[in-house]
Amino acid sequence: MSIDTETAARVAKLARIKVDPAELPSLASEFNAILGFIEQLSELDVSDIEPMTSVAPQRLKARVDEVTDGNQQSKVLSNAPDAREGFFAVPKVVE
Amino acid sequence: MSDLNKLTIAEARDALRRGETTAVELTNACLSTIEDSSALGTFVHNTPDLALARAEAADQRIKSGEAPALCGVPIGIKDLFCTEGVESQAASKILSGFRPAYESTVSARLRDAGAVMLGKLNMDEFAMGSSNETSVYGPAVNPWRANGSDQNLTPGGSSGGSAAAVAADLCLGATGTDTGGSIRQPAAFTGTVGLKPTYGRCSRWGIVAFASSLDQAGPMTKTVRDAAIMGAAMMGHDPKDSTSADLPVPDFEALLTGDIRGKTIGIPREYRVDGMPEEIEKLWADGAAMLKDAGAELRDISLPHTKYALPAYYVIAPAEASSNLARYDGVRFGYRAELSQGDGITELYEKTRAEGFGAEVKRRIMIGTYVLSAGFYDAYYNRARRVRSLIKRDFEEVFAAGVDAILTPATPSAAFELGKKVADPVEMYLNDVFTVTVNLAGLPGVALPTGLSSAGLPLGLQLIGRPFEEGDLLNTAYVLETAAGFVAKPNKWW
């Protein structure tokens, strides 16, 4: 399977990473090198094998359903690049 | 006492308890050595005031007679761990300025045990790398150099700063994390000991996530005994991490009996890879002979799916990374790109992520996005998870047949030159060929130095153990360490 520049652009868009169109050919060729390496996996017959969901044979534990935290608005916002009036501020989303 | 920074954790603990030194003296010795050693690029956020305050508190606690093993022991913390009020950047521009309002469970356990944090340690960006060269701070440098050379070498990665700092005696121990070999490969490159515990032993809470089903924290130390002491302090159940194992953590140090008579050590034939340097072959054979001399039985074993581990890893790890790193969007923390007139929220995300992430991180996020995308999920991601089941089964069958531990080389070479492999991602990935299987199978693994290359650089072997039997694994490592008698230290050039 080979990735063309159009696919590379689509993947970059899905990943929300801006890529200069001039860089797309080299990006596509890097993807192809890595995917070529991954391609070895198709040598194996895995039709009878279950995909692993958890490496440890344990059930995930459910926590007690109770409030353990809260009322930390200033701490939550303390690292925001732009916080105003108790909110995270972003460019206008709705016209 | 002189050269306090050169003590092992066990020696420091004993000296502190006997009143021969104080935590403040130890801490000052490390702080002044760190100041002298900026050429190594290890400590990237220094916290001397915090360290001295903690050292003073530790001295009080030691005086009161109630002091855990690590009380007063100066350590470094990898930049991947969130530390309250102290920059925690995962060596990425996108987390520049980030000061968590909370402490990771592992670093909190160490803090509560009285360990003294000296600062934060360099690493590959988001722990993605094998040479510490993807770091926004620039690479950490290996204190070791080849005989007669002044070429800077990589300390390995991703926990390169941790390994270099321990090897150069800037701290007595350090935390690392290991997703595909990031504790064990740097340990092997720097002549130090690195333990990756069983998946679930250390809580992942508060550690910046890379690939959640593979990530595991562990100790990086000067000796196996120190790994036992520091490892035990880091491990334990944490309700805040649902994958954390609710199992008691034994006193690993007490399990270092030095007796491995009757144990069976597996030697996997698939780890004899093409083009492996002869000195690595010899190191491996010598290590096996040492374990045999100590009374263990050697057994040739097969782990038939080994060659598929790296390709499976380079599907699973990027897939998980692409999901985990979706949170870096320039809204809630860290870096935000400058926007142009008319830019909206999508441009905010795209520009922030383009400018905030480095090349390797972007590459992995996009590979992960691709293998999870509609139409390719089954062909790549589900197939890789099936292969992962096969790799785990290989190990289960060997352990079920009576093998207690598996001996392999830790790395396919000694430390290489900085800049040598950055151009080819796949060549860089091959560094993890011996370590990555252990993460995919969730097993404990330890790397320790057992010899020097012809160029005078440290070489390490890896032991792989049964799940949750770190004590037994460390005891075997202790026997190997004693027999190998590795005492070399790097000559100070920095």
C-alpha cells in the first residue's frame, strides 16, 4: 500500500497538524518507509487469534461512585494560554 | 565523607542511618556536581531550593528514627512525570511553561518516602525516541566516550537524561519510563541498571501518556540492589489508575539472596539477529556461562514471533499516541500558536500542533492517525493487536514449560554517535529490537552492565521475568551483576 500526497494531506488534516503543501511529498515518502516496515505483519496468519485488549489478565476495577474532587477552577485554568472570567478562551466558533 | 554523590542508594541509606552524613550534605554534593556538569544536558529544570527544603525535612525524619529506605536520598525525575508546581514538559515545546497543580503517583510515593528531588531530567520528546535527540532542550550527552575519542555519544532514549545523570553520579537514582525500551536501552548505553516493572506495577497517573497499554515507569540506578530499593518505593496499587495492579509489593531487597541454583534460564534463538556484532554475541554467551556457574540450568528456547514485535509496536504505539496526544490543542495548557486575522478554532489547533510538536512526534501522530482511520483499522491496528497476542503467547508457553527468566542482549550495539541515526526513523527504531517484546507482553525486564566493548563503552544484558515476579528477576540480575563485576566508570571530560 502506498501513500500519495493527497492521503498524506488527509492524514495531516485528521491529526489537526498544519503541513506546508511543499512538505507533503517528503512526508508521504517517510510514511511509506514506515508502512513498508510494518507491512511484515501481513506475513502472519492471524485469522484465529483474538486481538489483545488487555495485557494483564485482570478486570478493570470500578471506583466507588462518589465525589472526590472539585471546586478547583483557578487551578484548572492556571496553565491556560488564555483564560477569561473563569473560562478557557478560544477564537470565535459560532458566528 | 567525600564524594557523597558517588554513593549508591544502599550506601547512602546506611550512612544516613548511622549518622555519618546528612541528607543536606548529600543533596549539596549532588547540586554542586550538577552545576559542574551542564555539558551533559541532563537536568533541564533544576529545583535546588525545593531539594534543600526536602533534605532538611528528611534529616528531621531520620533523627526521629522513623525513616524509609529512600529518606534523604537525592534523585532526579524524568520530565515526563508531573511534579506539583515544577515545570513538566515531556521535553516538548507544546508543554512549555506547564506547571502541574498535582503530583504524579510515582513521584508522590518517592517524595513521601523522603527522597529528595533535585530537578527534572532530559528525555526524548513525549518519550518518542532512542537517542534523546528529539528533545526540545537538545540532546543529553553520554558521560562515556570511546577510547581516545572526543566524539559525543548518545546516552540512549527516551530516558537518556536519567541514564546519563546516574552514570555521571549527578544523582543517586532517577525515574525513567519504558514504552518500548526507554529505560533498558539507555541503561545499557551508560553502564547503569534499569528496571521496567510488570505492566500495572507502577501507577501511570500523572505521567504524561505516550502509549497507555505499554507505558511503565521504573527505577534507573547504579546497582541492582538500588533498583530493588527504589523500585519497591515506586510500585503499588493506585485507585487513580484502573490498570494498576492490586497486589502487594514484596521487599525486593530481601529477595536478593544471590542463590539461583535450580533456576532455568532461557536463551531465545530468535535474538541472535543478523549482523549482530561479535562482541555482543560474546557478552551474551559470557553472561549465560556466569548464570550456569552459579547453578542455573540453561535452556535453548524459541520465541517464534519475535521478528514481528517491532512492526506491531510501530502500529500500536503510534495509534495510542495519536489518541493520547489529541489533548494538546493550545486551549487548556502549554503552547498556543500566534493566529492571523480571521483564523478560527481549527487554525488554532492546526498551527499550535504544527509548531508545538517536533518532527518525530508529528510523524508518529500521523502514522497513528492513519492506522486508525476508516478502511485501515482492521488491516493495521487490529492485525497488530492480534500479533501482540501471539507475542505474549510465545512468552507464556516458555514460562509454562518451566523457564524462570530469559537472558538476551539489551541492545544491538554500544552507544552510537549523536546525529548518526536521526535521518532514518526505521534505523532508529531497530534500537529497540531486544526490548520491545517485553512491553508488548507486559513483562518485567531489567538491563544491567556486564562488560565493555572493544572501544571501552559499556554493554548490557537484559533479563526478562515472569509477570509480577520482579523479586526473582532482580535476584537473578544480582547474581549476574556480582559475577560480571562491572566496576568501570566514565572518565570525566565534561
